[in-house]
Amino acid sequence: MSAIGIIATLRVQPDKTEAFEGVFVELAAAVRANEPGNSLYRLFRTDEAGVYKVMECYDDAAAVEAHRASDHFRTLGAKLGPCLAGAPEIERLTAV
């Protein structure tokens, strides 16, 4: 089994960046506390205003599915949705 990396590009509405970052802090803490199959879940700002990258690393596909099915992801993810300026772009990677 190879680790799975995910890079999600999120575009946030200009007036929603503070709210977005606040909710993401909660989400990242919940991931770290409740997902043993996750070794990285971190938000980064890019040089482009309102554009963020989430870098994620999971032990395997089951850990990715556990993340997506988790109550904290569904609950806090729903709070992130109204902040976004479009659908997330997801890039899935396999560790070498």
C-alpha cells in the first residue's frame, strides 16, 4: 500500500477569507485529533488573492474514505462551502 497525497485548490470569495480560515482551523484540528490514517492536513495561502491549497497525506484509500465520511468533515465542510467561489480542484497523488 502506498500513501495517498491530495492537493486541493480552493478559491474563496474576497469577503469570506477570514471566515474560511477560521473554519479551516477547526477542521484541521478535528482531522488531527480523529483521523489516525492522516499524517498531513494543512492549509496554505498562494500568491494569488483568495486562492488556497490544502495539502493532505493519508496512509491508504481507506483513510481517505474515513476522512470524507467523518462527521467533522461533513459538518465543517458544509460551513466552508458558502465561502468558496467555485468547486474545489482536487489532485490525487500516489507516494513513491
